Amino acid sequence: MKLYSSIVPGVFRERLNRFTARVEIQGQTESVHVKNTGRLRELLLPGAPVFLQHCEAPQRKTAYDLIYVRRQDGALVNIDSQSPNKVLGEYLPRLFPDQIVRPEYTWEDSRFDFKVGDHVLIEVKGVTLEEDGVCRFPDAPTQRGARHLRELILAKQQGYDAAVLFVIQMAPVRYVTPNDATDPEFGKALREAAANGVSVLAVDC
């Protein structure tokens, strides 16, 4: 699957806010769009090599999206929060060729990332925080994340096969675990989900 085109290298300088950063591109410092609202403090360091997608359009305020960061150890990390769903959206029809795959599926008062066939609901979480092969999610508190997990429990109790899939946006890694220090409520909800039969899965890429 080709997620990106028109890729250009740059050097990260500073993050101005959740959505905007300053990056040096071919000797010029440009404002770019950050496709991830997480903290990314361990990744977005001054001087870090980055890769951007050039996507100039009349309605855009910036001409580039920041999508990859190369860490000091050489690892390349995708920080595009939309890419896990795009990758899984292509993979699921191959895994379930005889089933209809519906993205952004609304169930009662909830919206899950995917419904497969009649009985499978999947929520996807992109992971960018890693140290010594251990990945943690989330890298910032997320009430929405905990709510999704509890909604999956309700779906499971009503007869659905429910799963949360952590897509680790780098490789290789050893495992993923809840980031209890940053968001204990998410960790509690994830353990409750697992105890109630929700499948907890992870893949790297």
C-alpha cells in the first residue's frame, strides 16, 4: 500500500502547538502540519531528521504534512495518526475476503473504526511511544480512548466479537502496555476490557 507521495526530508526545529511545527526544508524554515495531536516529546526534538509530504492546495495553511521522525538511534517512526486506519482498512478485506468491511461504523451511540461482517467491531490505536522495545499507549491522557474500550465491553456483552488493535508505528518492538503513569484511567479500562472478553491485539509495522 502506498500511503504517501511527494516525500521530502527536513530538520525539525520546534513545535508551535498541537497542529503546527517549524521545520527546515532545503535551507528554508517552513510551518508544517503535525498529523498527530499527541505529545511526541521523545520524538520531536530540535535537530531531528524528519520526512514530510508535500501537499500544497489552495485551502491549506501549510504546504507540508509532518509524517515521519528519525530518532537518535536511527529508528524511523511514523507519527501520522491516520495511517494505522488506512493500513488496516486495506488489510482487513484480505483477511476477511468474504465479509463486508465498514469503516467508521456507528453502533448505538458509539463510532468504531471498523465493523467486519455482522458481528466484529474493531477499534484501532496508533502507538508512537517506545523505549527499549517496550511501547506504551497513550502518550497523553485520552478520555476518548477509555470510553472506546468501555463501549467495546458493552458490544461484547451484546454478542459482538470486539477487539482493540494497537498498531505500533515502528519496528521492531517487544510488546505494548498501557501507559499507566500518563493515563491510569485508560490502563484500568484496557484491563477491564480484556477481563470481559475484548480481544487486545498488537502489530508493528
